[in-house]
Amino acid sequence: MHTLRIKRNTINIEVDAMFKIKDDKIETENKTIRFPLPLINKIEEAIRGKNVTFSKFVIQACEYALENMNDKSKDNEK
């Protein structure tokens, strides 16, 4: 087994007869969105020094909000 190190993450690769690179690319679309400046400042402060882009943070935050919004609405149905 070979180990490939990339920055802080470690990827273990088992080399078989043939190595195939997987395309993990997700289809995306550009959207223009306006953020209040104080929110931009808070987001930039939160991600400073971390290995995450502004866009990735916003995507993760939206996914988290949607997942938890659905959980809350299920709780209200009971």
C-alpha cells in the first residue's frame, strides 16, 4: 500500500493492476448573491487560517441549514 500525503490530509491508495483517477467533480452553476458587509466580515473571520474557501463555507452552511430545517419541521409535525 502506498500513502500519498496532501497538506494535512492523508490519502491511502492501494495499487492494483490498474490505477484509475475518479472524477469527483460536481456540476455547479454560478449565482450572484449579495451579502451584507458585516456578514462577509464574520464569515471571513470564521474561515481565516482554515483550509476552506468563502464559497465552500457558504455551501456547507446552506447544506447544514437545509438539513436542520427539515429535522425541525419533522419535529413540529409530531
